[in-house]
Amino acid sequence: MLRITCPYCGSRNESEFLFGGPVGTERPDPNTTSDADWIEYLTVKPNPLGPVQERWWHARGCGEWLTIWRDTRTHDIVEAPNDTE
Amino acid sequence: MTQNNRLTSGGRINRNRTVNFRFNGKPYKGFEGDTLASALIANGVSVTARSFKYHRPRGIVGQGVEEPASLVELEGSDASGNCPITTVKIHEGLGAKSVNCWPSPEFDLGGINQLFTKFLPAGFYYKTFKWPNWHMFEPSIRRAAGLAGAPAMPPAEGHFEARHAHAEVLIAGAGPAGLMAALIAGRSGKRVFLADEGTEAGGSLLSRNLTIDGLPAMRWVADTVAELTAMENVTHIQNATVWAYREHNLMIVNERQPNGKSVLERSWRVRADQVICATGAIERAMVFTNNDRPGSMMASAVQSYVNRYAALPGKKAVIFTNNNSAYAVAADMAAAGISIEAIVDSRKNVPSDVTGLVTGMKVLKGHVVTAAKGHKRVKSVVVSSISGNGSQTIKCDLIAQSGGWNPAVHLFSQSRGTLKFDEDIASFVPDVPAQPTLSVGAANGEMTLAQALSSGAEAGAQVSGGASTETPKTNDAPYAIEPLWRVEAKGPKGKAFLDIQNDVSVDDVHLALREGYTNVEHVKRYTTGGMGIDQGKTGNINIIGTVALQKGVDLQDVGTTTFRSPYTPVSFGAIGGLREESVLFPYRHTPITEWNHANGAFMYEAGARWRRPGYFPRKGESFQETVNREASTVREKVGVYDGSPLGTFELKGRDVGKFLDFIYTNVMSNLKPGNGRYGLMLSEDGLILDDGVTFRLDENRWMVSTSTGHADAMNMHMEELLQTEFPDWEVMITTVTSQWNNATICGPKARDVMEALGTDIDLSPENFKFMSLRDGTVGGIPARVVRVSFTGELSFEVNVAPRHMRELWQKVMEAGAQFGIEAIGSEANHVLRVEKGFLSLGHEVDGTADAYDLNMGWVMSKKKPDYLGKRSVALRRSSGKTRRELVGLLPEDPNRAIPEGAPLTPGGRKEATEGLTTACVWSVVQNRWVGLALLENGHARHGEIAHVRLKDGTIPAKITAPVFHDPAGELLRS
Ligand SMILES: [Zn+2]
């Protein structure tokens, strides 16, 4: 069970949160994107060995949706990698 | 029986307390402090189990959680399955029996499998379940295999509980290393949590005759425990296994019977800044032919029975070793009166510091045991030189074997730390940790007592930021080993087991490798080696060694399989703690639960743990009569139900309209205040998430209702979109499900009831239209009245504050009495909605159907350029694939019900389905059974006959439009 730091509530047990999945690519314009790109957007989610950006909802807390980087090798919650903004 | 094999003195047992227990139906006596294993050894019981696959007779092999051979099922109030015999403490009245054998381990019918061993090779299950038809084998496999059954009843006494704790230092294991670390960390003032799986602290010292600073080592243990007990900052628990090492140093500890019988097990979740693994080491078996015969035991276990329990596992013993540790065992055994026939050591050179311990005994250096003889008990061993020369037979009834020691790296490995193979001790040791953790003592490959004490002290100092102190002097011999993964010298034929619990032999591993399963994880799954409940504690490294030998590579390159929690079996009760049934997930009630009970309601759980009345049976009525009565009341007169559990949200802000237009398929933003609209929400992949009615209260305030069971998910969905996709949109969401309760009055006489209640709202159809909302008072109570209908009849949903709900309900029943009002339950509601063809999530909305399939294409806005799911629905429909579409079904025999969920097949043949029945009810307006179904090309097939396929026949039914009552919807608008 992770310890996740909520910007409002501080370091809390994972059991207070619901997992919102990895953060994928930005939603393409559904009226201009190709079928293939739309399917890719819907179905291909990041699953790296290493840091992944993901969302958690502090459902049993303040209700904040937060975004963290978690290293899938160690579960360490880490800083955003340098090559991302 | 008397305890013939009990020494007259010594041991850590209480001879003043005799304990009566039963094993496989026979009565025995032991002493307080005994385990079931030690008591049975004292009573001379040698066959205690039958093996899993071949039903070979098995005895006691180990002394603790590593026990691979003998599992027992506890009976009566202790009922529990698959307990290692070595971990069961005896108490007065305990009853236990062996698993895997019927009728008894002495005479086991399943033993017949032994005659067919060549038909049960590795991968047997994989092969059998493919060809020709595994059902042929299944019944006999199920009878012959399988472990203990689950207890049929909850525990008679006591309960399970859970606790949470925080520690600066958690130490797993109270052997010498763990105690030393706890002592140093505790003295520094750190908050220490020390947990040990044994009944008392001391670890290996409980079983070995060693000294610390010239005194018996257990004296040092007692002094240390006393000092720790006196420290307020130290929590020390015994009978407590640290069985899981989770993320961010969360440790899960299972403490057994902390308060006598009142607490069966307590599950601790301890979050620690720093973890110290002082989990010791586990002795591994020797691999030779018939190494599983009763009487073939781990040397350390024999030492434990002799020293700790004063019980003799045999009279004449052969020691078989490849390392130093067995020599002290031989000395202790001889001192207890066991005749040591020979010490067989596979090493040609044995260090003199250990031969000195066994002066006068026969030591066969460079020799191996090639086989054991005897069936229900070892009678002799065959010994030859390691190259296979000079075979000799030595009579004995006990083999004490030591194949070396494996650091118990389980917890470290669970924490995702990596392991490396250490040539010096010929086993895997912790390498790079992944979390704040230290491994000390034997768990870190430091095998002597002196090393355990000094590494424990060092770790204790390290976590407290102090310097290591001098550690006490000890007297154990140095450790040295030459690995022997399996005996290769040829001897008598037979099976040499690597995994005794799962009956995996050297031949099985060789077969797996020949068949291409060369990765160690594949070897494990193909042979099931290491997959027993002991998780191969005594055998896994030998499997790795056997693979390495066969492939001609190093053990490091073979690697270990993944260590997973739990380290030892944990009961489901301990995992659940107090969170059982209604405590786990409390029921939700509306203010009229008591009224429902008082009026004889049969209560259902209706989504999200809401308790709702299913129906209100009257004396002498059948279930169907009750439902028919309630449904007819609504169609002919007036009914009322409590609609409070429906999910309700209030959305506020400038951008709510824009937001609703994005999450609903139709346009909401153009609603006028006071009006509402039915809407459908899709997920981005085009599936229906939920449906419901949305009302605009004023310019910037809206009320959104969702289905009862999906309210929480819809809240999450809306919040996620607002917070992550549209953070600059001004929309605030408040859950108001519990702020409003309602009585929904429905039926042709609903308006009459409203008038009788008295209201300041103009109820005329012209001024209060369907799908609109008015605030006012009803029966003198402030109320918000909504004209929606889930039954197809004229309906008024009267919403009030929860504190007024009982009063409202009472007034509705009184005012409605003259019109024949009745409370109706969810069964009648189901009938009413099916008659109207209204959708139900989980029935017609099954995760595949889209709005078009459900005759609701009108709800999919063509005007809006974008909304959630639009592109995906279009994409899916553009494939032109046949869709399952919503239709009505009229069984040709009007009195024949169709089971809900029953498949429809082409022509009723036994072949692939073309649809399913989503609902079927007795229609009170049609006076016959009517159904709804999702059927391939259903829209084009009205008037045709569909065939419901049952196991033993078919039901023909006419396909119709999915509406059986008031198709034009005039009644609900009236
Ligand atoms: Zn929070």
C-alpha cells in the first residue's frame, strides 16, 4: 500500500484514494483525427518500466484529483523526469 | 499411548501440564509447550501424512514453518485447513487429522497412485487438460488430489481483528540478530516494533546448545527480552509472522491468539521508516533416492526436537551433510542417547574445528547417501563414495540431513530487492535493496552466532544514528559448505524428491527441461515445484541447482523464482479482520426503513448497499400474487414508493450547461429553468455509463440524477473530467442524494392524492407539465415536486428534507387511503418498467448495446460537434457489423415465463446464440408473460418468432416492439 502525498491533506494511505489510471496522450479532436489515431488514443495506455504519470482521486479525503509520477520498479513516488514539462 | 520417546529431563516444555489431544482419531498425551509435531514424535508416531500426488507415506521433516511434508486439518472449534504440523501448538482437547489421505495415513486408498506414477509426470495437468478431454480425468483427479477442506462453520469462539501501527524501526525476527538490533535501537529511544513467528523469542538459540559470554545463550535471550519489555518505545510480539513486505515499507504481521481465545488472530499493518529483516535461514534438504521416507528429517529439526522438546525422533541415526552445521547436531543427538551410526559428508576435506565436536564417531568423508530403504519408516541407507564406488548399507531409523542453509530472503525479495548468489555459503543473499531495509544475521548470509550478534548490533546502531557497540563472545563453530544439489552417484532406483510437498522429483525437472521449459519460472509452473503452501522453503534452491547442473550454467544465471507474499499461510479471517458482512460495507437506509419493516416488507439490497423493499406480502398471498397486486394498484389506482436512493447531484456555476452538453449525448444547455430532460451518458469508448434526468433549477444551478448503483462512479467521473480536463470551467458538484428524500406517488389517481394532501402548487396538466419541477409545500411540508415517471403512469415525485420524510410518508398514506393507495416494492417497479420498455442498467444496458440498439437514436445529438463517446459510437457502427437490438417478446404460450438471461438461438438449435432475454415479467395489463430481449437485427424482425433455448427445450416467442402499455405515452403526460 503506497503512501501518497495529497497537496491538501499531506501524506496519506493509498486506501483513501481511488486509482485513476496512467495519464495518456491528450484527447485528439474527434472530428479531425483518423480512425487509427482515435483507437490508439482509446486503447494504448502508457505502461513503462520506470516512472509513469498517473492520476489518483482522494475519494475518502478532500476529493482532489492528483497527478503523480510513480516508478513502477520500486513504487517510489518520484519527481517528473527531466524530459517532460 | 505413553510418551515413550520423551527424554526424562530437559527441553522447554512444562512437564507439570499434561495435554490430551487427538490425532487421526486416536488419543495422545503431550506437554504444554509441545507442538503437534513434537508431541507426536514423543509418542513415536512416524507416519503423519500422505503425499499430494503419489500418496506416499510421509513423516515429520522440519520443525517450523518450513515443514514440507505433514499438513494437518484442525477439527472442531479450531477448524482450519492445511496447517504445517510443526506450527500447531497443542492444547487440551485439540483434534487434528492428516490431509491428503483417506481413510488414514497408515492405510490410504489413494496410495494406488503410486502404482501409476509413470502416468503422472511433470506437466501432467497441462497435458491432460488439453487432450483428449480432461473431463474424463477430472473426477478421479479431484478425489485423489486436493488438500484440506475449508471449515464449514465460522469459529465457535473468538474473533479476528486488525490493528494499524507506525514504527521507526520494524524488526522481523527475534533470533539473536533481531534481538540485538532491537536492543540497540530500543536503547537509543527509537520506536521499535519487533515481531517473531515463534512461540518464544530466541530463534535458532531455542534449539542449539550455545553460550553467549560463557552462559547458556537462552539466558542472554531472557535478559534481552526483559530489557525490551521494560522499554516503552518497544512493541515486542511473539506468535506473530511478518508475512508481507509491501510498498513504502508497509509490513503485514499476523499475530496468533494474542489474548488467549478471545482474539483468534490479529492482523497488524505496520508502516515503518526502516525495516530490519532478521528472518534467519532455512535448512535445505538433501536430494537422494527415497529422501522422503518417514524418518528422513532436517538435521536442524532433529536438533530442535532433542534440545527444545526433549523428544527423540529415532534411536539409530545417520547424518548426511555437506556443511559444518550438522556436526553440532550429531553431538547433541549423541548426548541425548541417539546412536550415531555414521556421519556421511560429501566433502573430501572436513574442517577440523567441526570434526572435533564428534570425536569417536564414524565420519565417512567424500561419501553420499544414494538411497533410503524402508517404506513407512527408514530402515537403512545405502552409502557410497561420491564417485559411486564402495556401496555399503547402514542400518538406521533416522536420517538427519543438512544440504546447507538458505537465508530467508523472502521479505527482502518481496520488497523488490535483488538477490545474488554467494559462493561461500552456496545460496542466494540480499543484494540491492529497493526500499529502506537492512538484512542482518543468517538472513544476510552471516551464518554464525557471532556474526548474527555483530550484524544485528550494527544495524541497530545504523538505524538509530549511533555507533556499534562491542558484542558478546560466543562459542559456535565457523560455517563452511561445498554445495551438493543432488546426489549423482548411482544407487537403487526410485524417486529423489526436490519438492516433497508437491511430489516433484529430479526426473520431473529433467523432463521439463527436455520439453523446453528451461526458464526457472517455467520449470516451477510446469513441475509445480515450489508451489505448495510451504512455497518450497526446503527445496527451491535444490531445484535451481538441479536446473543449473543440467544446463551447465551458474545458479546466478538460473536465478530464483519470484518470492511472493504470504511468507506462510494466512487465514482469510485474519485478512478480513472484523470487516465481515455488514461491517465491511454498511447498509444504507432511508428514514422509512422502520415503516417498511413494520408493514411486512421483504427487503432487498438495491445497488450501492441501499436496503429497499422488494415487495409487501400479505397473508395468504403467493409471491406472484403480491407483485401483481402492487403493479395493478399503480396501473388502476395509485401507488407510492420511496425513491430516495436515486443518486442526486447539484451542479452549480457558469459552465454547467457546457459541461452537461459534453457528458450527455443530447443537449441540456438549452433547458429552461424548472424543466428537465432524460439523458444518456457514455464513456469515451462509446459504452453507456448511466442514464437519468437532469433539471435546470435556475440560470446557474442544475440537478442531475443518476441510477442508484452508479452514483459513486458518476461522481468520480464528473470530478475527474472537471479537475483534469476542464480545470478552468466553473462547475461545482455537490452530492445531495442524502439531502433529499422522496415519496413518488404514481398512478391515475396520483393527482387526487396530491390534492388531498394539500399543496400550494398548481397541479393542472397545463401549468405543471411532465418533465418539469415546482417548489412549494405539500401537506404543509416544504417540498420540491418533480414530474418524472419510471412507471409510465402520472407521477409526482415529492422531495423533502430527510427530517420530514416520515411525516410526509404518513400523510401520503393517510391522504391516499380513500383512493386505495399502497406502498409498492422494487419487484412491482420492475414489472411496470418492463411493460413500458424503460431501460434498466445491467439488464438491457449490458455494456455492449448502444443508444441506437435500444431505439434511442433520438438521444444522440447530431447538432453537437463533440460529446463523450460520440466518435466511438460512430466508429463502431461504421463497421456495419450485425447488432443486437432491443425487442419485445411474447411467448406463444402466454402462461410460459422465460427465465431472465435465457439465450435466444437461431431456430432454437443448440448453437451460438443470437441474443438473450433481458427481462420477463407477468404483465398485469396484458394478462400474460411479456419479455424484453436483445436480438440480432431485432428491429427488422418484428412479427417473426424467436426461440429461447433452455437446457431441455425451447420457448417460441413472437418478436414485437419493446412496449406493452400505452405506447404513445399519454398516461405519463396526463
Ligand atoms: Zn486530500
